[in-house]
Amino acid sequence: METRVFGRTNAKITIITMGGCGLGYVDQNEADNAVKLAMDHGVNMIDVAPTYGKAEERLKPWIQEYRDKFFLAEKTMKRTKKGAWKQLNRSLERLDTTHFDLYQFHAVSSMEELHQILGKDGAMEAFTEAKETGLIKHIGITGHNDLRILQEALKLSDNFDTVLLPVYVASLVNPDPVNDFKKILQIAREKNIGVTAIKAISKKRWKGDPTYNTWYEPLNSQESVNLAVWFTLSQEGVTTYSLPCDVRIWSLVLNAAKEYKKLNTEELENIVNMARNEAFQPLFPE
């Protein structure tokens, strides 16, 4: 699988990341099969969080055996120094590792949260101390609902080595400052920040009962997944795309990555037009 340099981390990361979310809601046997599938395709990065069900528990035996083969990214929802330190140590213990290659502020969704993180006794103080002592190597931030918050974060602090955000074709069906991923990608290129994309195969919000363990309705045919994944991976600045929160879709995404080719401007525009014609809708604003 193709690899790209993950911004200033200088790590060579595969264009697909093993999203821990999908592993947290299945039993160990199903999780093991999914991890093996991703590894067989060469995936060398894992992105996990304590809020992903039992994902840390499911990944522990794999980290114990293959720690040196993975760039391991972890997250926390804690916004205070004390809370972040506590959760960092708990995640290190749960995954039985001495360090994380990347530790991220998870789902920062308001300016108040951002200012708390960066303020006195905020979680950034714990992150920087952990980095100085070798418990984490790099610092990242993630967001889902309002990308203006990530823009502000990257302007306010130079501590962020990576950013994780939705980069998906449906957001261009109805462009809005809330879902404008292109501005983030521009900042990331200027500052050499690694980018993890999410939501690539999102079509729209669910209407009715979900049939997948994703909070958006995903594309589920190989042809449509190919186009959506290629669209995301062809955006300048994107390093990798994290697998969705349902392992049943992983093979479609991995197949798409295997056949990936960078799209030109005309091909990208055609995919946006296809999304409009097929009634794709951005996840935010609601």
C-alpha cells in the first residue's frame, strides 16, 4: 500500500489507517479477523480512543506482539491537565505500551473547549510534559462538527503535529464554513502538519434505523466506495484515511486503497457532480 510522510512527524504512514472505532463493538474473534485483514493489506497506523467501546481491549494482544510495526495514535476527551494525565496513563496500561507515537485531543467541538485545553491547567500542559518525558512523541487535535475550531487551534498553537478531520465529497454538495476542509488542508500544508481524514464514505445522515455501526449512512458498493476514497486521498495535504466504524465495510475501503490512483481536477469535479445527483448531504451543519 502507498505510504506518505505524516507531516512533521516524518513517519511514513500507509494511506489507510486502522480506525479503532470499528473494533470496539465486535467480539475478539471478529476484531482479530479485521486487524489481520488490515495488516495483510500493509496498514501500519492505528488510531484508537478510550470512547471506542472495547477497542483498547481488542487491540491489546496485537500491540503486545506487533508494537514496533505500528504508528500508534491514541486520543482523549479530557480537557484539563489532571484529567488528561489520568487517561493517558490508563490508556498506556490498557494497551500495554510504553508510549504513544501520537496523542490527540479528541473531538474538540467548541471554542470554550479549545481555550480550556490551551489555558492554565489545561490538557495541553499534560501533553507537553508527556512529550518531554517520552510517553508521547507527537501531539494532535481532532474535530468533527465545526472545522472553524480546528482552524483557530492551528493558528493559536504550533504544538500540533497532526490534525484529524472529515474530508469527504458530500461536504462539497453544500459548502459551508463549518465543513470547509480545504482551509484546514491549506494550513496543514503551510505548517507541515500531518492529516488524517475521516468520513470519506459518508453519503448523508441516517434516516430511519441504521444498518451499519456508523452514525452516518455509508456508501456500500465497491464502485461508490472507490470514488469516495480516491476523492479523499486525492486532496492535497491528506496523509491517510481512517477506516470506518463498522468492520463489515473495511474490505471495500482496503480494496479501494489497493486500486488508488490520484484523480485530476476534472475527475474530482465529476465525483462532486455525481454526489449532487445522488442526493449526498454534508453531516454538518445540520
